[in-house]
Amino acid sequence: MNSLPKSKNKTCNIPCLTKKNKRELIKLANENKFKIDEKLKLADYKFQLLLKYANKVKFSYSNIKSREYLEKIIPCFPEPMLFLGWAKYTENYNKICEMVSVDINKKVNPDITTDITKVDFVEKVKQRHKSYKSIINNGTIGWGINDPKQINNALQNCKKVLANDGVMLLGWNVKAYEGHSEDTTITIPMMKKYLKNAGFKNIKLIYNAKDEWKQIYIICTNK
Ligand SMILES: C[S@@+](CC[C@H](N)C(=O)[O-])C[C@H]1O[C@@H](n2cnc3c(N)ncnc32)[C@H](O)[C@@H]1O
């Protein structure tokens, strides 16, 4: 992650590539003088284009496989995008694509400082966009949003700001919370139940890392 561009260097934002057809992608590649085999299937072409952009901003994927995965798929989600939980190591993510970042801790310099579990969150994030086509909600549950009531409130608030045709990516670690000796593990069925209870639909597991972090990603839709 150290080789990510410095925050001053805003020379390239990777545009959101979702919903772009092959012709539009080829146009982007040509504008940027990227050489990509035009015979590739749409999904493969899109991925190659993403890698070319990544190269252009000297973006380097982290060494943790699950994070590398996250960093590769973020630009595939539609905008406006809301990114929950901001950190030193995510500070360049807004160069991968346009996003509005949120954190409870103003010291990490999010676009919006607010508590995701509180009503205030809904009001504040709606001031930027009436609704969001995607929410990237990774690592907040288990890293501050810990007890069932907080989890329910946070997920319900996410649903309130997600567009009707919006999608949320939810990531967490299937292990006891950091620093907790009791078993606080939220299993995959437990998280699916939380999401179902909050009203999310099409809840699908898309990534299950069998490494020390036990990172899981689920996607789900509003309707
Ligand atoms: C492990 S980091 C995850 C950062 C990032 N989302 C990622 O993909 O790695 C957890 C972040 O969530 C924030 N957080 C925890 N509880 C929160 C809450 N109730 N509201 C907003 N942010 C919260 C913490 O301040 C911390 O910066």
C-alpha cells in the first residue's frame, strides 16, 4: 500500500466501469492510449482496463488477498458510492473511483464525520446525495459497530440511504472481535440474518477467505 500515490497527486481517477458497454470501454481505452485486445469478452476487457488505470495511478494492490480483491472490485460498483469506515490505508481509495467517505473519527479525515448507527448519519450523508447506488461497508462491524443493536441500527441506516436499485457490499472478519476474549464471532448465517432482518434482498456470498483474517464479502440489494 505504500506505493499508492501521495494524496497531493490527483492526476487520475479511475472512472466507474459498471454498466459501460464494450464500445464505451474501448473509447476510454483509446482516450488513454491503453492497448487492450478488443476481441476480449466484455468482463475480461473491463478487468484489463481497470488494471491499466491502476497502473496509471501507480496503484499497487496490497499484499492481503482479501484487500486486493476489495480494491479490484470497488470500481465495479455504481456511483454515487458511499464508503463506510475510513483509515490511513484507504486514504487513496477515492482515486480508484469517486466516493463519499464516512467515519466516526474525524482524525482519519473522512468526507463526513458521523456515527453510522445514529439517525444523524442518514441526515448527513443525504446532504451529499439523495441516495447512493452503492455502499461499501467493510470492516465497520466488529471494529466499533459490535453489539446486535448497533449492527441492526447501522444496517437499517444503510438501507435508508441506498437507492432503490442500489447494492451494498458488506465485509467483515468471521472471528472474535479484536481484543475480545469471549467468542464474538459473527458467522455467515448470522450476518445473512442481520441483513434479512434489515430488509436487504438478494443476499449473496461473493468471497470467503480462508486466511488468518477470515474475511467475508457479501453483496445484497435494497429491493
Ligand atoms: C477496520 S476500519 C475499516 C476501514 C475501511 N472501511 C476498510 O475497508 O478497511 C474500521 C473503521 O470503522 C470506524 N467505525 C467504527 N464504528 C463506527 C461507527 N459507529 N460509525 C462510523 N465509523 C465507525 C472506525 O473509526 C474505523 O476507522
